[in-house]
Amino acid sequence: MMVKFVNARRRTINLRITRKKQQKSPHHFLKMHNQANGKKLATRVMMGIFMITVFTIILNSDHLIVAGFILMLGILSFKEILGVRYNDVKEANLPGFRILNWYFLFSTVFFLYGKSWLMNIPYWSSYARYIAPYHLGLSFILYVIGFCTFILTLKKGFYKYQMTQMTWTVMTLGMVVCQSYFMIKNLYRGIIWFLVPSAIIVCNDIFAYFSGFFFGKKFISSPFLPEMSPNKTWEGFIGATFWTMLFGYFFSAFIADSQWFVCPRSEIDIMSPLSCTPDQVFLPHKYYLPPALSSFLFSQIGWNLPYLTIRPIQLHSLIFSLFGSLIAPFGGFFASAIKRAFNKKDFDNIFPGHGGFTDRTDCQYIMGMFISVYYTIFIKSPTLDLATLIEGALALSLGEQMALLSRLNDTVTVAL
């Protein structure tokens, strides 16, 4: 009897608890949902401030340190993306196969940066510059060794896994490591060519998040990309585009007066003072308005505005902002597709509220490549820069270098 009484009492208590939960109003659940979102937002903001602070400190150190930072991000992203397809059971039967993936990473890094390192960092060895002319041949030898080793390590029963993993590795090297090379090239052309595009991507991500957080689905109910990113909204996309263009226009003008940001630097200069004559793209120019428009503004608003004083970099930044808002996010969509394909929320959880390195840099790589292409076509001066001349001089034989030195001495003597 006592046991029956206790069980009946428990059922009564459980029934009361269930009824109380059912009686809770929708406002209660809405409040809990808002609290959870508020906590998530606070975590994301605090971690964002921390990352921006660290990035600012690195950015104000030296070009070489920033270049190393970019390369490190590419390598860590490579590790995260490679780990998405990692299979412990199959890898246990393929000893050394994972090392081969990293070998191809080393070979790619040597191909992209090896010649510059050998020629521009003479502290290693006086023989390094003599090896530099054979850099392309050495890179090919590394590739051949890796390719043949991969074929020789193919194991029956694991062909499909090994082939797909190698294809995945090659794709990741192209999408991440090779594209980060263009970001470093932009850096040495002047930090502004790296900072403005990177800041545009960060700005677009921030305003897309906040525009979607506060206005998402309030004006346009249909989702933006329901298959790959169901949480993204049209309000977030449109709002981010507007604010990013505004940010790019004024931010580029804000840092264009600093020689630290606009002056190019040779890769052989380490921790040395930086000074130059700013390029015309950074200096204010007068852009005269059409007479009809100028007259209209004066008659209707009272503005006597025959021309606008604008730095060309501001106009270029508007194009950068458009690309960063309309095209670069597809790098993020591509990363989202990878995560969905392998049932991953984030590539890693090293940054609370932000995920891993790939989650933060997925849009940066294609943006860096675009800036490099754009700079080469529309910005680059037709004259050779000092870094290219030095690189060419170091590649000459000793006799050719002596002849060049003699010619330079004659030229300088005449000039003085």
C-alpha cells in the first residue's frame, strides 16, 4: 500500500509540473530565446573585439611578421579543411598517408615563396642566392617525388579514399594556400592594399550579422540561401552591402595619409623605417561635376558645388566594397556547403561564437586574389619597382653583377 501511495504521489507531482510547463505563455519562451540570443551576441562581440585587437597589434609590427601571420592562417585553414574528411579507421591502415598531404603543402609553400626566401634573406647562407635560379626546377622535383610516392602508397581496398583525399588536398591548396599568396603580394605593395580589403570583409560580415539580427525577415520573408545558409536573410545581405560601401569609402581615405599604410616595401627590408612619395592614387583630386548637375544643386538646394575633392583610392574602394559584398561572400557559402556536406557546424571551435580559422577567413582568400588582379590591371605603375630590380640583379652571374655595378656607379657619378 505504501509503495502504491508513493507512486501515485509521484505521478501527481509530475502531472502538475507538466501542466505548469504547458501553461507557460509564448512570451516566456520568447524571453528565453532572446536571452539565449543576447548571450550568443555578447560572446561573439567580445571575441570579435579580441581578434581585432590582436590583428591591429600584428599589423603595426612589420611586413614580414604580417606576411608570416597570413601564411600561418592559410596553413591552419588547410589543416581544418583537411580534417573535415579525416577518417581515423582508414588512416590507421595507411601509415604515412597523412604526412604526404603535409608534404604537398610544404612543396606548394616552397614553390610560392622559396625563390623570394632564397634571394632576399641572405642571413641563412651565402650559397642561398646561388640556389635561387634553380628554384623552379627544385619545385618540380619536389612535386615529382610527392606524386610518385602517392602512387606507390596506394593500397588495395583504400583506392577510393586515397584518391578522394588527394583530390581534396589539391583543391584545398589551390583555394587556400595559393590564394593567400596573393594577399601577401598585396601586403608588400602597401599595407593599404591588404588592410582595406580585409577590413571590408570584416565589416561586411559584422553588418550582415547585425542587419539580419535586428531586421531579418521583417521586410522580406523568403530566406536568402535556404539550402546552404538558412539563417542568412535578405535584410542582412542588403544592409551589409550599403554599410560596407560607406565604410570602404571613408576608411580608405582615413588611412591614405599614413606612409606606413601606403608605402610599398621590398621583401629584403626587415624592421627598417618606411618612407616614400605617396602615389597619385592616394592624393586628393578634383572631379568636376556636369554643369547641369552643378546648376541643379545650386538652384534646388543652394549648394555651390562645381567639383568634388576625392582621393582615387576612395573610388577604387567602392568597387572593392561591391566585390566584398556581392562576390566574396560566395567564399563563405562555399565553406558552408562543405560544413553541411560533412555535418559540421564549424570547422573548429577555437574562437567562441566564430568557429575556427576557416570560418573567419573563408571570404578573405578570393578577395585577396581579386585585389591582386585589380591592382595589376588598373593600379600598377608601368615602371619597375625596386624589389623587382633587386631580385633581377641577384639572379645575375657575378660578372654581370660587376658590370651592372660599374654602370650604376657611372650613372650616379654623372648625376652628382
